[in-house]
Amino acid sequence: MVVIAVVLALGAVVLASRWVSQQATMASSKVAVAALDLDLGTRLTPELIKMVDWPTASLPEGAIQDAKTLDTRVIKTSLLRGEPILEAKLAPLGAKGGLSAVIGEGKRAITVRVNDVIGVAGFALPGNYVDIVVNTEDESAKTQAMSKTVSKIVLEQILVLAVAQEASRDETKPRVVNAVTLEVTPEQAEKLDLARSVGTLSLVLRNQVDNSPANTEGATKQSLLKGDDATPAPEVKTVVKRTVIYRQPTAPAAPAKESPASEQVDVIRGMEKSSQSF
């Protein structure tokens, strides 16, 4: 009886282990993950892909289960080792790789020259959003023989694609570079090109989740010196006084009376001459 009980127990253990292994196999699926840390714009090859078992209940949406479909595909975001390769992280079919593969549809990439001040001390990193401020002279003020310097935000919420020749978005350490590549629309590219030709550009780092527009009128030297809280100077009014002189009207002069008609006779007596009227 003891031997029979031991045999039955061993058989139950073997059957239970097989059942557990079968359940584990049925509850997992093969998923493609990154075999190495990959930067955005990298073209995938078989050496960069690894298939691993992933629980079916928590399978990510868009996960790739066939490694052959990833051949020559390009990723548009950085991936860490062991991170699942999702369809949403892949560039469209036909992309050749590089920075051009990660540019959004209908967007363009333009590079502007920066320094440690313009580039927000190196904190403008790939994946961040910035506003573009231009400092120039107001042309309308020149027509009035006035020099009016103005600083104005011309573009908002512009995505930084790369700094210098680096497009990795995993770094958080600031990097001082001399060029920044931005993702803009064709209309924004025209404005940015004009802005850097007429004045000095500055990048303003903004919160990544803040989408509210900045409705500003621009800053001038007059508004800078006056300040926002300064009391406006009282308006000086010029009062023009007019003096009106009234004259008393005078009565018209009476017409002179006409003297009656008379005759004049000249009388000469020797050397004397006299006149008499009748």
C-alpha cells in the first residue's frame, strides 16, 4: 500500500507540472523587443530585435509578433533594451532612416544657430518644446523718424528634433551646442527664416503639457522702462484762450447840408484883387 501511494503521488506531481507548464505556455505570446538601446531614426535589423515571451493578458496594443515584418523598418522614438517594439513607434513604410524619418507628416525640419544663452543654457533637448522670440526694430516706427526696438514671440510650441548632430531623447543633462533643429510647418519655416534675418532669435523653453497660447503684444523699450504696474502719466491738455473785443457801434454821421448855389465875382482894383459872392 505504501509503494502504491508513493507511485500515485509521483504520478500526480508529474501530471501537475505538465499541466502548469502547458498553462504557462498557453498564456504567453512571442513579442519583438529591442535587443539594444536604440536611438530614433535607427533602421531595424535582425541583430537589433529579440523575441521574448510576453503574458497574453497584458500584451501591449500594437505589439509585433513576427520579427520578419520589422526588417528595414525605422523607429521614430528612442527605445531601451527589452522595450517592446510597437507599431506606433515605427515610421511609415518606405522610410529610409535618419532624422527625416521622424519628421511628422506635413512638417519640415529647420536648423537655427544658437549659443549658451539663446539655447536656454543647453536645456533645449530633443523632445522638448520651445517658443521663438525675435528682437528687431519696428518698421512702422522708422517712418516716424523714431527708433523702436521690439521683442515678440513669433512661434509657439515648436518641437526640438535634434541638438547639433544628436537626436537622442533619453538624455536629461544640458548640452551647450551651436545649432538646434526644429520641427515646423512650411508657414512656420517661412516666418522663422525671416525672423532670423531681421533680428536676433531666442529660444524659450516651455512646459511639455502646456498648450495655452501666449497672447502678448510684444515688449518695447518704452514698456520696459515704464513697467506693467507704473501709473500712466497724466495727460497734458493745452487750453487756448481767445480774447474777443466788442466795439460799441457808432451812429452814422449826418450828411452835410448842401449850401445853396452862389455866384462869385472877382473885383480888381489897381493892384488889389478881391472876391465877392452873391
